[in-house]
Amino acid sequence: MDFQHIIETVGRFMDFAGVAVMVVGALVSIPLALRGFQPQRQPAGSEPLSIYRSYRQLLGRSILLGLELLVAADIIRTVAVTPTFESVGVLAMIVLIRTFLSFSLELEITGRWPWQKQPAGSSAASAAG
């Protein structure tokens, strides 16, 4: 078993883990949302989330984690084995698209961009919860 074969196997495992996280997250999110799951870091004075909104937030978080694992798999496969300009360019495009998706999901889940500070009222609410 040579190095390239090991890296390909690790990359495939990471791909599988990313997809599994998304699928399991989607399935686990359903009962959590139906039970009325509410995130701990909600802004002070905000109303509870509906079942639909709660499910979307839970699903978005599992998709985010799955995307991170998929990006890691692509990086492992592309950089660890002799990279070419073409493979690094394809990796850059994949990472760019997945990063855009991650930022969009973060905005959808929290209502703010990842680089924006958390509202002042919500840190006190999460400390009390």
C-alpha cells in the first residue's frame, strides 16, 4: 500500500464522514425541532422559534459541519499527493464555492455574518441559560 493509496482512502473516508454528518443531522433535526428545540444563544426578548425555523437552523448547522469535512477531504487529496496547477485551481474553486455556502448558511442560521459581533443582549442570555 503506497502513500497515494492511503491518502485517497483517507480522502474517501472524509467524504463519507461529511455526507454522513449531513444525512444524520437532517434525520436527528426532525425530532429535535418537533420537540421544540430552542438555541441557547437567542437575542434577549426574542420570541421562540417555530418548528420550521428550528429545523432549518439545526439542518443548517449539520450542513455546515458536513461542508467543512468535505473541504478537508478535498484539501487532503489535492495537497498531500503531488499537486498540479490544475488540481490546485479546481480545489480553489471548490473551496471558494463551499466557503460562500458556509457564509450563506451562517447568515441564515444566526442572522448575522460570521465576522459580525454577537449582539450584546444575547451573551448575557446564553450565560444565564
